[in-house]
Amino acid sequence: MWVRAVISLRRLRALFSQSRPPQLVGIYVAEHAGARMQGLEAAEALVGRGLVGDRYATDAGHWRATDRCEITLISAEDLLRSERRTGLKLQQGAHRRNLVVAGLRQSELRGARLRIGEVELGWHRIRPPCGYLDQIAGRGMANALGRHAGHCFRVVASGRLQLGDRVELWRPEG
């Protein structure tokens, strides 16, 4: 059974003020395109699909075939920066990304592999915001995220991930 989880801006600031290894601080899924993002404490990721129960894994999302992402990820630091800049609330899944990670800069993610819990992810591409985000999450959301809208990752190894899992980053050789 999935348990909803919500992380507050205050909790994110507390996480950043401490020197910790990168960790997973948010997990969100939406059953279909336009559905409200639901916060989870844990989720299963499947190779070639994404997170169980999410629109990307069930092909019920809003995208073109060339635009598909298995899992979307954004840094908590980028969310806070965008929120400060615009005043828009980007927490509780309003950003429409699956995973929120604290302690990693966006620049570190390009071309990287991540291990979160039992799951291994491979970087696929940058995930720019689109106009559809404004229709679903509110006017100005796409602009608020701007260049810091996150990344698409492919699931390389299936498994379970949960809030608080350490995030390990490395670069594949070759």
C-alpha cells in the first residue's frame, strides 16, 4: 500500500543546512495526464517503464513519442531557487517531476548514472518545461522552472526506492 508523503519548504531548507550526502527527498506519481501528483514514501521502478502507478509507466501521460521519459528528476535546490525567484509554490509535486533529490547540482546530472535504493538510473536528457505544465500546474509554472526543470532518466535496474535513500552518482566508463 502506498502512503502519501509531503515535504515542506521548511524541511528542505533544514536538509540543505546540514552537510549530508545526496538523498531522495520527494517521490511523486500521477495516474494519468493532468492528474494531481501524489507524494509517496516509497515506489517500485521498472526497467523500460518507470515508476509503478505513474503516467509514464502506463503510457497515460501527455507527450510526443520522441519526448517520452521513464522517470523525471529535479534537484531540491533548483526548486527552492525557482520558488524564491518567482514566489510560486513548487512543492508537493506542483513541478510535475517524479523524483526530487537534495544535495546534487543540475550540472552534475548530465551523462550520469544514479543509484537510489535498489534502483539504478541512467541519464537520458534534459527535461525542459512545456506549456502543458502551465495548463495543469498553474500559469507561470513553466517559466518559474525555466532552465532548471529537471532531467529524464531511464531505469537501468528495477527495484524499490524510498524517501531518505542515499543517492550515489557515477559516470560510466567508455
